Amino acid sequence: MRNNPSLADYRVALTLRDQQSFRQAAETLGMSPSALSRQLAALEAGLGVRLFDRDTRNVTPTASGLAFAQLAERMLNTAENVMEEFDAHLSASRGRLTIAGLPSVTVGLLPGLLKSFAERHAGIDLRIMDALSESVVEAVEAGRADIGFTAGTVAARLRLAFHPLLDDTFVAVGAPDGPLSEDRSYGMAELAAMPVIAMEIGTSVRELLDGSCQRLGIAMAPRFEVAHLATAGALVAEGLGISILPTLTLPVLPMERLVQRPVQDFGARRRIGLVHQQGRSLSPTGKAFLEHTKQNLPFLRRAGQEATN
């Protein structure tokens, strides 16, 4: 059984082949000639073959020495390439990042954020998963996504760390000639009396809407319950009812055919934040994206405000 040579062994063989002098090779390697001689002897003993013929002045590679030096050159080049790739990984210049997010976030916030991130980290392969809040959390918990954008503090999820980014205000949207035709603020009681198109139970939007009604002691019976924002927008645009939604959802809706009105007493805001696994180190690409997101908080908050206007 031969001992596996180390990278240091490969450097010794390659340097001796090129220098053909113990003294010069030792200087190049930063070793003493005696230490170099001992390492070469140990290498040859481990391989069971003589690599270099030497006398007091000369060092000449044998046929096996030339063959081993060629392999050593390949091994050292490969090792250098591997470390370059690993350095690229550590510097987040290469790699893959999977981001899960609510549809309103992937449409309203992520495009601008991803554009600036990709300009700085062109070698990172970005994958986007848009899903409802619970699915975003599950994807991050299961490791299918590195980072997730979701609503709420996910306080019950002990395995997740939550970084709040911005608060999303609720507004009422409707057709221009519908129940919201007056350009003014509306109270929750009068909105609940209108035909309401609500997101389905289990979504973060519906949870906050039901919570607002409960706090105010208002009974609300939605005319329609839908799973997708685009469906809600299409129904509202056809005059089938109004909807009460966070401002970040508005880019998903056909707002050129709708009006938005302030809600006086909704009483809550949807907190948008970034989640990742608690107690588990983020990859360098994940760390780079988290830092990029924090640096762009003013942009994110400005985008949220612009959605309201």
C-alpha cells in the first residue's frame, strides 16, 4: 500500500524537476536542503520508487520522476482551481441562492432588489419560489429555500430567524363607479357592508382582515373568497365587489381600472420580513443577499410607500 502524497510532496517533485538543484529548490520552497532531502526520501519510500538520481551537485529526475512530476503539475493546478472556486464561493461571486416569497413581495419588492444584487454578484444562480406565507415558511424550514420573504413575525417558528423590513398598510380597492366611487377614507364597518372579495382563509392577508373585524366587533361575510391576488383584482375590476388588501399587492392588480381608498380604522399593518433557519449558518450567497437587503431598506420602504400612492 502506497502512502498518498501530499500537496507539499507534489510541490517538492515539481520544483526539483524544474530546478534540478537541492539548494535552489530548497530556496524556492522556503526549506533547508536537509529538510528537502528528508521529504524527498520519505516520498520515494512511500511510493516505492526512486524519483530522482542525485549526487553532491546534481539532481536528475528518473523516468518515474518525470512521470510523477507531470502528475504533480496537474494535481497542483487542480488544487489551485479548486481553491479559486472555493474562494469564489466564500466571496459570494459564484453559487446558487433560492429565495421564497409571497406573490406580493416577488412582484412588488424583489425585481428591483434582485436587479441590483445580480449586478454585484453576476455569478450567482438565483431561483425564485413564489408561494403563500405558510408555504414560504415551510420551504425555508425544510431547506428548499435559503431565504424567505413573508408576513408576520413567525414567532411560533422557533427554528426561524425573522428580520423585519417594512410595514405594509391596508387599503380598499374597487371599480371607479362602484361602492368606492367617493374619493375619501372609508371605515371598516361600511366596507364590511359592501360585497367583499376576500383572500381565502390561511393567507396572511385574510388573517389580518379577520383580526381587524374581530377587534372592531364587525361581522363580515365575503361575497367571494379567492386564492390568488390576480383573481381578486379581476373580480373587483368587473365591479363584483371591493377588496381590502395590503399596498404591496397593488402591482399585481389591474390598478389602471381600479381606485384605492384609505381605510380609517383597519388597526393593523402587515409586517414584511426576511426569514432563514435559526442556528444554522447561512451560505456566503445567503449572507451576501441578507446584507444587500439590509443595505437597501430605504429602497424597500420607498417602494412600499410608492405602492400606496
